[in-house]
Amino acid sequence: DKGGWSSFMAKEIAEQPDAIANTLRGRIVEGAVEIPELGSLGPDILKDIDRIVIIACGTAAYAASTAKYAIEAWARVPVDVELSHEFRYRTPVLSARTLLISVSQSGETMDTLMAVKYARDAGVKTLSVCNTQSATIPRESDGVIYTHAGPEVAVASTKAFVAQIVALYLFGLHLGTVRGTLSTEGLHDMTRQLLALPEKLAEVLEVTDTVRQLAHWMADTRSVLFLGRHVGYPIALEGALKLKEISYIHAEGFAAGELKHGPIALIEPGQPVFVVVPSPRSSAELHSKIVSNIQEIRARGARVIAIAEKGDAAVLPFADEVIPVPLAEPLIQPLLSVVPLQLFALELSTAKGLDVDQPRNLAKSVTVE
Ligand code: M6R
């Protein structure tokens, strides 16, 4: 039931504040993180791991790439993110001290399931991040963190993406606590930020009308580029994936630092480029680098649409459009800046008269290798 919405995707984007409140529910107790479903993955095991490999496909892999920054910062364990099908068909170096985390909305993606079984057979501990109760992948894993985002029907994943990052953040905070790498102050600060997230997600949804107008103007666009740095980089990749999936427009995401290494050759007058701008308060260095990237592409005629923190005056002179996101800590910002990109894909697909929920050639759950 679409509950009055024009599509399941529109409904699921709008549900994100509630979905995230559900992901967090009962898991932050007096400022600390509690995840009882970790099963046999108790503190003794978690203290001893020396590496994390996260495997996933599509949007779930971008959620993993976003969370890598936080898990490494809090738990001081190296995190590698790999596509399940690439991981499975090489000879990955694994040890009993590796923790393999799979991320899957459906819990049925065959590529990810096969990779989990492969790791398990190699004696590796496995944790699943999953949205679907009693799906196959969690059943094949040592522990599970359910995202509790509610059923996701639209082929294009939205609320599950944000919920996956939040679930991985909760795990990262737990791991940092168990390993003693995260201060109590740092933990309390992050849990406070996470608890404030549903409200900020509700606030960012207010850009819907602005994004709709933009999408209408851009209905004939043939190609859109997305740039980001640090945690904004996987968000740029996710923005591009959303657009190609449901609008059938050529879309590419790049790390902004790569521009000069090739992609800037694509910039010609009128080329639309979305830029995910990090908060100026968080890292002045990252922020000023992005501003100079914007200047570089603007000088070559790009049409710049900046997703930037509310009140970020530095981007105004150089951007054609600024879509504001609420103030948030750097690691929280990607959870907000992805929302305008989801809305843009939805609105552009709608403007083109396409089937938003059932794009051509795609299935919600890919149960063959
Ligand atoms: O169910 P899963 O999370 O394992 O699915 C993984 C991908 O197939 C999925 O995220 C796909 O990329 C989506 N259609 C993206 O919107």
C-alpha cells in the first residue's frame, strides 16, 4: 500500500525519519550502544579481530563505503569494502582474526550469500546487516544487526541505505567501546548525534519542492556527474546509481580529487554536476578543496548544483543552485546529503513519465549470481 504516495519510492524516502528512529530504538542506552543480536560475536572475539572486510552489492556497498570512515576512526581497525562478486572469485587473504560483515537489504542477494558462505567455510567470523527478518544471509551468519527500516518495495533502495549506515555506525561505536579506542566523551557525543538524526532527516525533506523544480528543468538532460570527497565520495556514487537506475540517464560519480586525473575532460558548457560539499566547520581543508574544485569546473562551463550545509556562504558565488542540508557533524552529514540526491532521481524519473518503482531490466532482489 502506497499510503497516498505517488510511488513506493516517494513513500520510502519520506519514511526515513521513522525508519532511522526504528534502527536506533533500544540500541542506545544511557549513551552507550547495545546490540544483543550479535550472537557469538562477543567482546572477546571483537577485541581480537585485526581486520574487517565488508562485502555487499550496489547501494549496500556504498553504505559500507560510507561507514568505513567511521568504523576505522572509532575502532582503529582497518576496513576493506569489496563487492561480493569480486571478493568471491579471487583468492582473498583471510584469517581467523578477520571479521566479515555482509550488508544486504533483502538478505537474499545471491552474490553476497555465496561470499558469506565462502568466508565462513574459510573459518572467518561473519556478521550480517540486514533489513529482512529471517532472510537467508543472517541465518548463515554468526551474528546479525537488523536495520528495522520496514519493508522496502521500490527497486531503488533509499531508506535501507541510510539505515544500513546507521546500523554500521552503531556497530562501529560498540566495537570502539569494546576495544577501548573510543573515549566515553566521543561515544556520548556520537550517540547524541545519532539520536538527533531522525529530526534532521525530517528537516532535509523540506527541500523536496526545490529539487522537484530542478528536476523539471533538467528532464531532457543526457548526462549528470556527481562529485564528493571523503564521506561525500560514496554519496556521489550513490547519487549517480539512483539516477541511472530509475531515470536511465548516464550518471557518473567521482572522487573530487580525481577531477584533474581525467574526469575534468568531460566538463563542457552546460554539463550538470552535483557536488556534495563537506561542512565548512568540520574540516576547513576539505571544504576549501571542494570549493576550488567547484571553481575549476565552473570555469569550464559546468552547471553546479551544490549540496551544502545551510549557511555555507563560500559556495554561493560559484554554484548555480544550492540545496541546503541541516548542520551536522562530518560523519553524520552523508546521511543527510544523500536525501536530495534520492529526491532528484525520483523527481527526474517522474518528470520523464517513467515507472519509478519498477525500472526496466531490474529486480528488487538479485537472487542469481
Ligand atoms: O538486497 P541487497 O541490499 O543485497 O541488494 C543489493 C543491490 O542489488 C541493491 O542495493 C541495488 O543496487 C539497488 N537496486 C540500488 O538502488
